[in-house]
Amino acid sequence: MQAVESFSFERYRETVDWLLSHTKQRPRIAIICGSGLGLLADSLKNQESFQYTDIPNFPRSTVPGHEGRLIFGELQGQPCVCMKGRFHMYEGYPLWKVTFPIRVFKLLGVETLVVTNAAGALGDSYNVGDLMVIRDHINLLGLVGENPLMGPNEDRFGPRFPALSDAYDRKIRALAMETARQLGYTSFVKEGVYCMVSGPNFESIAEARLLHSLGVDAVGMSTAAEVVVARHCGLRVFGMSLITNKVTKDYDTQELVDHHGVLEVSQRRASTLQKLLTELVGKLESIDNSSGN
Ligand code: HPA
């Protein structure tokens, strides 16, 4: 087998030491903002922001709609760090680079990772603009031999064979659904299964039908790899998808999905997602230090 390249523990440390010496903030929650969903990062109080290009070893994001900044600040009084712009496999990055920030967060002292993304819905019960709490994922790339944990295991981060059956924290999911209810969002907040594909093309109709038959509710080009690495190093994970389009499963449909449409919907719904996540982050403390999943 071909040797798998990756960064050594010391390279992660180098990045973390640089960040610790450039900010006094010590985040406990990390939030990854998906396509067009950077509004949340903008709402942090006492912001300190770093361009990815200035942070040692950090990749840079190349996608329209994805800025490249790491923003420290407070959300509902909780110390947070937000990624405004993430890295994707379709940009040409290997998965260990796509997931590089996750281990940096771990070494910074982060305990909980919140991931957001834009996704296409396969289920007929979903509408454009819905929010989906991620109950579980299908890491399609991992199933066919592209996993960010491949290569020598770094025991200082986690075990060689991590369990993934409890990937998305049960208590945070319940709290999110409860918060959605309190905000009057019940009609458009659902819970479902996310599937990560590499992209950059959107799905063919046969692929859409395959994913639907596998039990996928929403498909996108991110998240699962980041979650695998986060769970490996013991972070608690909460994930949420914004449904930006319905994936065509019908040969008679003429409509084509495009990135601008995806961005347009995420910008339109960003404030709703922001409201839900802000409320949720404010309540995370109430389930902190309880016994995990
Ligand atoms: N497919 C894959 N990724 C996506 C989609 C989609 O339909 N919508 C937003 N990201």
C-alpha cells in the first residue's frame, strides 16, 4: 500500500502554540460554518480573527462563499472558535489536511465541535430551507478506502480503532430538538442521516437513487471526515445541515442544481440557523460534564 502522508503531532503543536501565543481566549466550543453560513461567526462578541494564510500549517480555502478566517470570541458567554470557511476534498486536499483544524481544536482545549453544512435532500419529506439535525452519517468515502485516520495511528489523539456508533451526541441532539420546539421551528427542523461524497459534481440521478435507497436523508461534500477525526480524539459532536436543494431522483425533471442556488438559500436561511445554534450553545453548559452519549 502507498504510504499515507500526514502531519506529525509536533506540527499540530506548532500551530496550537502559535494560536495560544496570539490570543488569550481559550475556546471550549468549535464551530465550523458551512457554505454561506458564516453569519454565526460574525455574531461572536470580543472577536479576534486570524486569516488562515497567517496561521502556521493551516490550509487555505479556495471556494466562493467560503472565507478563510478563524474567529475567536464569545457566543452566549461561552468561549468559542469559529471556522469561517472549511476545506474540502474536491479542492485537492487529502483528508488529513481537510481535518487538520479538528486536532488543533482538541489541543486548544475544545471539548465540543459543532459542524454545519449545506446539503441536498433525498427524502421526499424534506423541503428547501429545512434544517436537519444530523443523527448519524454515512462516510461514503471511508467505506471505499478514503479515511482521514488511515496511516500510522497517533495514540496521543485517540485509539487505532475508534467506535463511531455514538458519533453525534444524543443529549445535544435532544436539546437541539427541544430548542427548535421552543423557537417555533418544529415544522422545518428534522433529524436525519447525512452522507458525505467527495464532489465537486452534484449527483447523477442513478447516484441520487442509490443514496436514497441507502437511507440517506441529505447529501453534501463535507462533515463526515471532520466528525471521524473529532470522535477519534474524543470531542463531543453536534451537526446540522441546511437543506439548500432537493436532489433530483426523477429522469423527467429539468431543473439543475448549482452552487449559486445553494449559496442563495443558505444566505436566506442563515439567520434561522444562527438563532437555533446560538440558543443551543447557550444551553450546552447545562449538559456539560454529564456522562456523554
Ligand atoms: N449534493 C451534494 N452536495 C451538496 C448538495 C447536493 O445536492 N447541495 C449542497 N451541497
